[in-house]
Amino acid sequence: MFSFFGKKDKENDNKKKGLSNTLGIDLGTLNTVVAKPSGDKFDLYKIPSVVAVKKEDPSYVLAVGEEAKAMLGRTPEDIVAVRPLRQGVIESIAQAESLLVYSMEKGSGDAMNTIDRIVVGIPGDASEVEKKAVEDIGTKSGASYVLVISEGLAAAIGAGLPIAEASGTMVIDIGAGSSDIVVISLGGITDIETIRSGGDDIDANIVERVKELYKVEIGLHEAENAKIEVGMVHSHSDADPIQTMVIGKSIETNKPEKVEIDSKLVADAAEPIITELIVSLSHVLERMSPELISGIYNRTIVVGGTSQLNGLKERIFEEVGVPVEISEDPMTVVAKGTAIVAAEPRALEPEVRLKAMK
Ligand SMILES: Nc1ncnc2c1ncn2[C@@H]1O[C@H](COP(=O)(O)OP(=O)(O)OP(=O)(O)O)[C@@H](O)[C@H]1O
Ligand SMILES: [Mg+2]
């Protein structure tokens, strides 16, 4: 689930000199979050996972983060703004590299050459090639020590849940492009299910529904904002719907037109993703031993931006009987977990032991 890279000698030298600059990075589809340990807190930097590239040479990066995000949908002809990750998977190594380098610059206050160690969280089902790509990017960018760990494990550590015990912990991470269900016991991942959908798909479904219902085309960004404002998922105790207004373009007249989006519309748009999640959860539970079931009953946390949809906690309990807690910091908890490991790699020691036993 992890691997070490880099020049140990330099690290030892720095340690002797008392230098220790460590960063944790959650490389996400929509947001990349950098956490830098600072006393017993973290300095956090949220960077949109967007890069602006030349159209004829997509490996030529012109802008990263906020600046590139502002260009989405409104770039001149020869420039495109793109996301280096799609559905949690790296689409372009060159673009991911510029995003990672930019994140390291931000996190280190432009003192990248002082970074000893970075820990990067990537999806639990990432391939060896993807893992290796992230490690290579990190070392190439100047970190003397790069560790890649599963986002699920990082989330559990960030949330302060026990990972070393045999009794088990479960993390459900519902992000923008992908969602993971991860079961952890004895410091290692004992089961994982990944679905390649998340909040992005809800936004796309909202756009589709509005088009069908009102013959009005709205932007993805407007759909996302409406989702965040009034979003919910269906449950037995559906809350009273609330509404928001969005301006789109009438398909018939091409004129701007106001449409009302309510919680029920968002819940309908979210339903295919929620159903997929519930099916995956059922598979995980089907495979789980009674011992682990008893552990995760008291220790399941839901993280990721999409976990904030109203009614999700209730719906999961209704469907699979597992009481869950929604994280208080769903969009930064993975980064915090990676930063904890960066500051103290021994946090993972039980996992090392477990690997050695295999
Ligand atoms: N209050 C909210 N209610 C519902 N959804 C939200 C809310 N806030 C953010 N989101 C959604 O959360 C998603 C982003 O979450 P997160 O930052 O965890 O994703 P990510 O880590 O970039 O993606 P991934 O893990 O899939 O690579 C987006 O789809 C966003 O619209
Ligand atoms: Mg994520």
C-alpha cells in the first residue's frame, strides 16, 4: 500500500541539522489539498485541480490552480483548461506533475528545496503504474523522500480513528470523481470497493434533468452551486425541499431564463450515484467477517465533499444498517492524515509489520 523512495542520506543529514519540512498532499479530482504540520495543527492550502495548457501541446502548462480554474469554459482558442485527474485517475502525467509541483511550492512557501518528505494520498485501487508515477513526480520535484498511501487509510488517520486494531474501521469517501469504501484492520486495508462516480456525476445529472424538465441549459458550475445550496439524498424521512434559482439558456429562444432547482431534483439527480454506493457497500458487508462487522458498527466515517448532502447518514443506515458519522472536515481530512504520516511515518508501522508477515 505504500513504498519509500529517495535519498536517505540527505534525510539523515537534514535530521542532524534539525531541518524537517514535511507535507501531506491529497491529490483529488476536483481539489488538491496540501497540509503542512504546524505544531499540533495544520496549515491547509486548497488548490483547484486544474491546469491550463496549450491546445496543440497539452503537456505545455501555462497556469495551475485558481488561475487555471478561472479560465475553465472561457479560454482563448489556443488554450484549454483541463483537469489532470479524471474519476480519481491520473489522465496526464505531465499535467499532474505541474499540479504536484505547484502544491509543493504552495505548501513550502516557495522553499521547495527544503522539503524532506512528502506523503501523497491516492485512490486505494490505483494501479502500480499510477503509484509509481506519483512517486517519480515527487522525487523529480525535489522531495528527498516520497511515500504514497491510500486515501482511505489517510482519512482514517486524519479522523483519529484507530487503524492498528484488529476490530476494524470503515471509511466511505465520496469525492468528485470517484468514491471509495475502505475497510481497515491491523494497520492495513482488508477490503476496498471503488466506484468511478461522485459529485461530478450529480452535477451532470442536474444539468440533464433541468434540460428535460424546463428546456433550459444550465452550466455545470451553476448545477454544482445549486447542489451545494439545496442538496439532499432521498431517505424515509425526506426533509422538506428547499429551493434556489439558477439562470440558464432557453433551448427554444436562446434567451437567458430563470429556473428553480429544489432539493428533490438534486436528490433525484444523486440517486444513481447513491444506489451504486449502496450496492458497493452491500458487497463489502457480504464479504465481511462477523468480527469486523461488530468493529465497523461503531467506527464508520464518511468523508469527501459529497458526504455533506443532507440525509446521507440516514439513507446509509436505512439501507445497510450501519450507523455512520459524517466527518466534520470532509474535504481536508485526507490531507491531514497524509500530513500526520509525513511528520511521523511510524504512524504506519503496523502496516509495515503486516506486510512483513505476508
Ligand atoms: N456542501 C456540499 N454538499 C454537497 N456536495 C458538496 C458540498 N461541498 C462540496 N461538494 C462536492 O464535493 C465534491 C468535491 O469533494 P472532494 O474535494 O472530496 O473531491 P476530490 O477529492 O477532489 O475528488 P476525488 O476524491 O473523487 O478525486 C464536488 O463534487 C463538490 O461539488
Ligand atoms: Mg478525494
